[in-house]
Amino acid sequence: MDIKSAEFVMSNSDVAKCPKALLPEYAFIGRSNVGKSSLINMLTNKKSLAKTSGKPGKTQLINHFLINKNWHLVDLPGYGYARVSKSSKKTFQKFITQYFGLREQLVSAFVLVDIRHEPQTIDLEFMQWLGENGVPFSIIFTKADKLKPKAIDNHIEAYKTIMLETWEDMPNYFITSATNDIGKDAVLNYIDGLNGNMKIH
Ligand code: GTP
Ligand code: MG
């Protein structure tokens, strides 16, 4: 799929105020600093469409981007950032729970995982929660530019082993790098395929 247009629509902390249009929607979620916002910029060929930062906790709201005038990409705040207050953790949990519970336009979530790390409990638990709540998701491994191909293979194998302890199959997954444009076509073509199946509008 070619990206012909990508525009910021709005930021919200309240799911009820998110765009009402019944356009197919895809949400990026994952630990703080994993590269959600950077990946959105890479996929849309726009350097600063979504705000990125070297410091975790940059994205604080639900951000909608309209792509090719007919589907939404959503940038969400990260979880697992230790240095936020208890009350903001609670607020975050509330609107993420509401987002995934209420957003009927959501076709699929993408759970971003830093390919360099061992499988993290917080990610595994989050995917478990998505599964229990019937939210379809794929995994996107990020920052593949930081590892050699062999190490990438090893990390994917380790991830599969852990996932298969609780899941029947390894979820659909992608290997990406926002820095080196890796995985762009695979992710966009996957979304294109899902958009084609949608009878949402
Ligand atoms: P929060 O909004 O805080 O939850 O973070 P985020 O997941 O949106 O991460 P963001 O895109 O802001 O990126 C965090 C840091 O990782 C930045 O310093 C990015 O430059 C860096 N980064 C993101 N993607 C990549 C990548 O593919 N490769 C490398 N090497 N660095 C990356
Ligand atoms: Mg962000």
C-alpha cells in the first residue's frame, strides 16, 4: 500500500471524544520508549507526524492519524514506565482499558516489543489481557537495526518458545526498524489486506 496522505486528527484522554467515523483503526501499544511513535513516522514517511523522544513517557494521550483519508493509525502512551506517579498510572490504565473495550472501529492492535530484550512479563501479561478481552493483535518487534540477523533469529525463537507456553500459536509478527525502514511494506500490506476485508463503512 502506498501512503498518499497522513494527517494528525486529534489527541484525547477520553475515548468518548475520539473520532466518530467508522473507519478501520489500528492501534500501536507497548512499553514506553519501544518506538511506537517512531514506527508511525516511518510507516507514513513523515519524520515528525507523531512526537518521539529519547525519554520514556513522551506520548500521553490517544492520538489519531488519518491515513489515505480512509483509515486511522492510533499512537497510544506506553506502559511500564517506572517513573510515573501512581495516579497517572491509574489514569493511563483506565483510558487504555476503555480504549480497547469501547473502540468498535479497532480492527487490530499492534503490540510493539523491543527485539533486543528477553520476553518481558509486562508485555506477556498485556497480550494475555488482549486475548482475554477478544482484541485481535499482532506483535511488532522494533529496533531490529540494533541486532545482527543471527541474534534476531535467536530472539524470535526465544519469544516463540515463551508465547507457546500460553498460546496455541505464535501470533502474527513483524520485524521492523524505524531507523532503517525495515518491515514497512510487510506492515502496510498487512493493514491493506485487513482494510480490504472490512465491512465497517
Ligand atoms: P513513549 O511515547 O514514551 O511511550 O515512547 P514510544 O514507544 O513512542 O517511543 P519513541 O518512538 O518516542 O522512540 C523512543 C526512542 O527510541 C527514541 O530515541 C527513538 O529514536 C528510538 N527508536 C525508535 N525506533 C527505533 C529504531 O527502530 N531503531 C533505533 N535504533 N532507535 C529507535
Ligand atoms: Mg510515543
